[in-house]
Amino acid sequence: MKLAIAFDVYGTLIDTNGVLETLEALIGDRAEAFSRTWRDKQLEYSFRRGLMQRYLPFPVCTRQALEYCCAVHRVALTDGQKQRLMGAYGELPAFADVSAALAQLKASRHRLFAFSNGTREAVGALLARAGIAGAFEGVVSCDDIGSFKPDPAVYAHLLEVSGVTADRAWLISGNPFDVIGARSAGWHAAWVRRSDDAVFDPWGIEPDCTIAGLAELSAVMPD
């Protein structure tokens, strides 16, 4: 049976720091700290909603996290400026190594899926804008089941969609919580450690392999 390789989107294929240019134009040298808080809160809100079973789509988490950032960083943005930032989040760029790595894996006849907390519409638009939508057999969105990673039901959903067993599923993610979630669900997983400063959570649940970028991926994928 072929491998099903599920790629996390935000932070793995798509660079969430791509919003910095717009932020810098609006708030200057506070942009980097604001961007970090925004991303952290976006994820925190998804975790909390998953635990509480009070699901709302990922763009809502993103917008609410933006409102939090404005308050905590004491940044007064107009509604138009907030909408501009949300629009920038919908046009984030892919990392430079993504297109070639996906093409190489697809040539190896692996089955590739985009696997994201984001809605199918938002993820599809990002992949199309980056010119990589054609690499994937499909987009599997957590929105389908009304939960978020690392809920075990999310990983089970991808197995159902792809028709593979957990031992033939690989997650590729730059997010340690996602890697741990997949490994806990019985999958294989590769952690994409794009920064030397990135630290993996010390839970005793480790990735099968750690790579510095997607160019290394084909060398570590089994047949």
C-alpha cells in the first residue's frame, strides 16, 4: 500500500511570518513581537475550543487572536487595518523549498494530502496562490469534523478519507504539538525544524525523524 503523506499547512508549507511586511507597514518595530503573539494565540484558541467542544472555524480563532494582540500590545488598529491583516493572512507565501520537495515526492508516487486546521476554502486558496495545489490528492480540513489538531479524531478523519492504516500514514509538520498528536495516534511523523532555536516538547513522544527543510524529506521516506 502506498504511503499517505499528510502535510501540515500553516508553519510547514506556508510561512506564517509572511504577515510581517503588512504588520511593519502598520505598526513599525513592534511587528515581530505582535506576529509571534498572534500566532501563539491563534493556536491557543484552537486548542481551547477543541477541549471545550465549542468549535468555530479557524479564521474566527485568527480574528479573535488579532483582537487579543491589539489589546495586549496596546495597538489601536482601525477595522479596515484589521481587515487588511486578515487579508494578508489569506495570502501568505510558501516556504522556498516546498514546490520542489512536493514535486519530488509526487514523482515517487506517494499520495500527498494537505492537512490543516484551516478551512478547505482558505487552505485551497493558499495552495493555489503558491502554485502547489496540484501536488495534492486532496485537502483534509479539521473543519470537516468540527475540531482541531491535536484531537485524535482529526487524525482518524484523515485515515478515513485516505483509506490507509495508521502505520502507512506520515505527518510532516513544523509544529511539535502536531507531530506529538500524530505519533500518539499511531502515525509516523517528521518534524520540520526550520530554526535552530526551535525546541521540541519534552513529552517522551518523539518524531520518527527531524529535518531542517523539506528538501531532506524524500531521503527519509520509506518505500
